[in-house]
Amino acid sequence: MYPAGLMQDTTVRVHRVAIADDSPAFLAAAASHISGLPGFALAGTASSAGQALALVQSAMPDVLLLDLGQTPNRALEIVRRVKAAPGAPAVVALALFHTPEAVAAAKRAGADALVGKESFVAGLRQALASLFPARA
């Protein structure tokens, strides 16, 4: 029971996650994983840099998962462009492996975190917990 006039706020904010990756298999697996996370919803997917920018503008996600992929310089430029926009989402860069070099490059570009695809589930859980501490 709550004191008179006070009610517990039971509204749970759902954080919207967009994913951009050029691998259809990874994109499908990541989208499925996000869709099953409590408190998170899939905002959309993109398979190219241009689509990623359009997705961020149209879907206004809270988080963008962005593959650094085969063209890391282009992807890092996308990170910079996304983070420069007003109301920018958090950006979690995805790399094949979580290395100190990849982390440094992603951070310099403005990414909030880097997750290695080799440990996607655990890495994403850790990144989301640091971005949204109330979820931990």
C-alpha cells in the first residue's frame, strides 16, 4: 500500500533498438535477440550505411547497433554523423572481434560502446546495462 495520494509508477519505458549490418544472417539473429529482450523493442533494421542513416532519422531509436564491417572507415563516419545530430541515439558499434584497437577507433568516432560479435549476447547485455542502468 502506498501513502495517501501517492501511487507507484508502473510504467516501464521500452527502449527502441535499430540494427545496421550488411550480413543478412547476423541481422536476422540480432533482430530476433533484441525482440526477445524485456524492456527493448526492435525499431528497425538496415543493411547499408545509407539505410542506417535513414532508419535513425525515421525511427528515432534509443540505440543504434552499427556494424563496423568490411568498411570500417565508412562505418566510423556514420557513427560521427549519427552522434552529431540533435537527440542522437546511443551507438553501440559491432565488430567481428572486441579488440583494444576497435574499441579505441569506435570511441574516437563517438560510439558509446563496442560489442564483439564473437560474444554478442553477453557483450550486448553489458552494453545495454551500462546505457540503461535501471534495466540492470
